[in-house]
Amino acid sequence: MIGHYKHAGSSFTLLPIAVVLFAVVAAGVHAQQVDMNQLAARDELRWGVTSYHAGNLNQSIVSLNRSLAFDSSLSLTRHWLGRAYYASGFEEAALSEWQWLVDQGFGTAALGSWIDRTELQRGLTPERLGEELTPGRLVTMAEVPGVQGDVTIFRRPAMIRPRNDGYFYVASFATHQILLMDPNGVRKQSIDGGLEGFDRPFDVLLLDTGELLVSEFGADRIARISPGGFKTGSFGGTGLGDGRLLGPQYLTSDDEGYLYVSDYGNQRIVKFSTDGEFVLSFGEPVGQFSGLREPTGLAHHAGRIYVSDARRNEILVFDESGNYIGSLASGQVDKPEALSVYRDGILLVADANRLYALEIESERLNLLAELAPQHRLIGAIADANGNVLVSDFQSDLLLFLAPSEELYTGLTVEVDHVIASDHPEIFVAVSVTDRKGNPLLGLDSANFRITEDRFPVGEATVAYAGYRTGEIAVAVIADRTVAMASDPAAVQQAALELSGAITPVGKRWLVTAGEDPLVEASPEDGVLAFAEAAVGTVADYGRSSLDLAIRLAGHQVLRELDRRSVILITDGTLPPTAFENYGLIETAGFLRNNHITFNVVYTQRNHSADEIEYLVEATGGQSVFVFQPAGLGAVIDELVAKPSGTYLLSYTSVHHTDFGRRYIPLEVEAYLLRRSGRDEAGYYGPLEF
């Protein structure tokens, strides 16, 4: 009910009939006026929400403000206005709308998450993004037993190796298999080595080609496995001579692709080429070094080879040629085995039932986790989602460990946009990140739950997952300052290289940053046409509206699903008016809040601009010189390899749209192990007349 009548008492006075009629007519007119305002407010709300999902942020803000002008009490309008402001980079305005909702009693946990995240980005809370200098203690997030009921998944798990998509391999020593597991610890594939099979597989190493190398402890060899899971060859073999092995265990590789194997029985480390050719072996007594006694874990970091010695109770350090450098943690570990790089300058060390972080420079050993004495940890490594995966050889367990604060901060789930044009078939684009903003990879339909107005809609299907693809969407900006007109060859070279590298792996647009920025090339245009549009004519150069060009470029990629980027071609000369329409802080917010990285190609060596570099740093981009030796294709390669936590979920709606006039609330929850996150959004179906 829009309004109500208030009855002051039980007695009343008779009035002249003309007065009564006037009062009734006046009340009716007033009620009609209120109804019309509310109708207009809800109509503008609909256009505001629909424009937001379509990526028309300016139109969304205009419509939502109109809605509030008709009815300032609509809490739903303020919710969406806050989201539109946030996506546009106006974070202070977004916080103002959301705080009004909290003050009026409309706050929710999801809204609180948006407020906390925005305040954190703006530095309004004591907490800061980033990792602690000293690793904290880890807690068990989940345990995966090797035997589940009557089903044996693995027995005697040895080393673990993560993939870049959140999945990981584990060597099942006792069942002679290599298993591929998803981030939930569910087995997805079993590799048994074909007709010949594996004999006590201990470690597995993933090559850039997609092939696997497997150390077979029982067969004294290294098996080569194709990307499809078939054994294609092996090298090594039983013996004492060069290139021969006795009980090979751990594997690692250096930046050149050379393979290192801990040759347990021969008390040495053997180095092979990627083709399996013997290069050298090391670890024998030399000078003051008395030699390896029980070499186990291996790790390569910053040009050094680190070797655990379970009998010497220390970590030995060698260069890539096998020269002894020194030792770490001598006498501080009891029986070290697995080694891996945890963070830059820090190694993970599995030592009996304990897990340590070893700071290489200071030689400081930090205890991360300690299990009961019956446990034996022989595999430990950080995965793509920031967990530490640990294999317990003795207890047939895989453990997911994470910093204790992860139990309380949960995941960040953000509904990017909703596609409802084919209602009841709905598509929802979401991004899932951890508390530091790192993408969560490897999720599938079992990790998501969708409800409409709190009513379950059934299982959602993951129609698209960014971690499975290498697709990108890039808008290239050609700067149009007067200074840029003097070097058309550099602009053409940059445009040719970028366009040629982007075309096979995604979409690209060209935006020119003149006084009135324009989109002058689209994905349908060829490489030469793209480069010609970038160079333009002398008459095109003059006043440059860089902030408007960044907005225009960003809107080209705004509703693309994956790896959005803007690349600016410039000589580094910025006019005073470069950010007069949209401030630098708001521009950075627009890019960052829409997951758009900002990259720069400078046409002049050793030229840069502080404002441009600020945008690069704020969005995780990079700056390069147009004629760098690696070529501009390297910039695109990095964009393609960038981890993506974007998912497109599809489901069938359970609600009617009232011919497109009904707002349908939508809730998306994501779960991974013991962490979860939630966002609340909504949509309108297509209008029907």
C-alpha cells in the first residue's frame, strides 16, 4: 500500500458536502501522483539495472539517479547505484550509497563485503593487500583419504605437482599410478603408464609441452608421458654409470629446461637434457664437502639447486653446474625430504611430520605446520589457489593447508553481469578471488550454488571458465598528442606487432585518443587496416583526451569474459588536460574494478609519465619500449598466461518475469574446501508487449 489514512479519534464532525467532495478529490489526485512517481521510479530502476548488465555504465548511473529523484526511499535503487558508481571508478560515491543502506537497516553480509573491499582498496582500513613478510602458521582446510569406502583412490602418495589451472598431479607410489586431481581433491584422471605400466612412481614433472616426466623408483628410470596420458619413452636405467639410476625420487628443472633427478641409491644428483641425454652428475665428495649421503628433495630457485639430505639433516646448495655452494638449516631439521619454492626467496621443507618455510637469505626456519608423530610428509608444494598441498605417505592422506586467516576471510564472489535475454535460460558472469584478490582456479559446477529470491534453481552449469582458455580482449589506444605525429613509424610498428599477436588469441579494437576519442578499428578489420588507423594523418594529431580514450577503450572490453586489457601507445608526453574529465584515481578505479589491466608501449626509449605508470601499477600491467628485443608479442603472451577466475554460469530460472517488469533477485555462492563467498544481484527479463 502506497499510503494510509490516520484516524485521530472515535468522534467526528459533519462537514458541508462540498468540503467533503473536495477533500476526496484532492486525496485521490495526491494518491494518483504518488503512484505515478513510484511507477516512474521503478521504470528507471529497470533501465538502470538493464544498462548495468549491458555494460552501459553512464546510462545506468543516469537512470538510477532519475529513479531516486522520483522516489528516494527505494533501497534497491541505491544498491545498484552503488554498484554502477563502483564499476565506473567513483568509489567514494559508491560507499556513500551503500552506507545509506546500512544506516537505514538494509545492510547484508554481501553488501558488507562490498564495503570492506572498497574501503580496503582506498586504504580506509588498517589492513593492506599483499602478503606478510614472514609466513604464518597453516591449518588444515581439508583432508582427502586415499581409501574412500570400498574405493581406493591412491595408496602411499608421494610428490605432488600443481598445474596452472588449479588442478594437480600426485604420484600414487603403491598403486603404480599418476593421478590428476581437481582443486576439491576429486580424482579426474588416472595414468597407469600403458602396457608397460609404472613401477613405484615417485615424482611427476609437467613440461611446457604438456608432457609429463615421471620418476619410477622401482624401475630406475624416467618415463615420458604424452599430454594424452600415454607413455612415449623413457631414459635412465639401472646402474652406476653416467646417466644410470638407482631409486630415482624427486625431480626439478631449471630455466633452460634441464632436468635434475635425486639419484637416491647412487647418492648423487643427475642432470639430463629435456631429450633425456645425460649432462652431468654431482654430489660426490669434493674438497671440504664430504658428499651427499641420502639425497631426497630437489628445488631450483634463482640459479641454484637445493637438495635435501635426510642423513646429513640439512639442505645443500649447488649451482647449475653442480658446484657445491654451501648448506642451510644444518642440524635444525631431522629428516628433510620434499623441497619446493613457496615464495620468492622462501622454500617449503617437508621434514618427517613437520612443514617448514626456509628463508634462504637469512637461513631462518619457520614452522608452518606440525602433525602427529605417525605422519610422514614427503610431498609439499603451493598450488595455483594459494593452498599448500601435502602428501602424507604413511597415513595415505592428501592435505590442503592454508593460513589460518583464510578460514575467516573466505572468498570474494562478484557478479559481473547477467544475461537474461533468453529467459528462462540465464547466464551469470562471476569472478571468484581470495582475500588478496588472486583468482580462484579450477572450480566447476559443484563449487557454485545459485538461488533466485532465496529459492534454489537446481544445479548450475559452468558454460565458460577462464582458467581453461587463453583468450584475451584488448583495446589498443593510439595517442594523438602533437609530439606523437613526429614518429609514425614507431606507432605503425607497435600497432602491427600488437594486432598480429592478439588476432590468433582473442579480440582487439583500436581507439584513437584525440580531442573526441573514436573507435577506428574492430575485430573484423585486418592487421594492415588496424595499423593504418593507428597512424592516421597529420591532421588527426593535436589535443588529446586520454581519460576519455581510456574510458572508451575500457567499454569495448567491459563485457568480454576474459583477460581484459587496454594498451596505450604513447611517447610518454602528457598534456595538462590528460585527466581533466575523469580524475586519475577514478580512471584507475574504473580499470581495476572491471578487471582491466593497463599496459603501455612507449615509442621513445627511457620515456615515461608518472600518471601512466600509476595506472600500470594499480592494474597489474606492464610498460615496455616498442623496440624491445623480446618484441611486443611477449606482452600478449603474458596477458594470455594471466590466471583468470572468471566463470560463466548457466541455469534455468524458476520465476516469471511479469512480461519483463519484475525484478528477480539473484544470489551466487562459491565454495572451495572450507572457504566460501557470496554476492547478491538481480535482473529483469526481456520486455514483452
